[in-house]
Amino acid sequence: MTLDMLGCIVGLIYIYQEYKASIWLWLTGIIMPVIYMFVYYEAGLYADFGMQIYYTLAAIYGFLYWKFGRKKGAEEIPITHYPRRLILPSLLVFLLLWAALYLILIKFTNSTVPVLDSFGNALSFIGLWALAKKYIEQ
């Protein structure tokens, strides 16, 4: 229960930092998944537990991309729209991830919600990548 509350507070800070497009959201985004690893494991939400590892790695990527990925002379990476050319590939990656995560959950875990757990996690892969790229639709 204490970890849930701490994770919630850190999550609220993360949302505020995301709204402000602050680079510090990525550092908060490293702390939050570590907290939730314990919460999800205890709850038996194994895809969500595994997703926290991805969130941690994605937060490191996002921080490095926001810090060093800007073009010469630019102060920061601009917020842009999701490119149309990426919609179909993103949809295909989402569907493949959903299927793969679902199969992993039904074969190797006792997850009680494999369809929804894998759906949310596959969608989160795409959403976090889009956040790192500063696509407004993320």
C-alpha cells in the first residue's frame, strides 16, 4: 500500500513534468517504474512488471534523445505531430507486440487478464516511444 501511494505521487510529478515538456520527466520516469516493479509483481501482473523494465530503459533513451538528439543550433527538440508514414508501421508493431505478449502471458505466467494486460503494454511501447520523439499525439 505504501509503494502504491509513493508510485502515485511520483506519477503525478511525472504527468506535470510531461505537461511542461520538461526533460526531468525522464529522470522521474526512471524512479517510477522501479517502484511499480514491486507493486505489479506482488499483484501477479507480470506483463506490467516486465513493462517496467522497458519503461526504465525507455526513460534512459528519452533523456539521452532529448538531451543530445537536437539539431545543431536548436535549443531543444521541437514538439511535432506523429508522421503519417509511421501510422501503419506503428500499428503493425503494436499488433505484433500484443500477440507476442499475450502468448508469453498465457504460456509462462498465471496472469488473470492476459488479453487486456498485453493490449495495454503493447500500446504503451508505442506511446512511450512517441513521447521520446516528442510527438504530440502520444
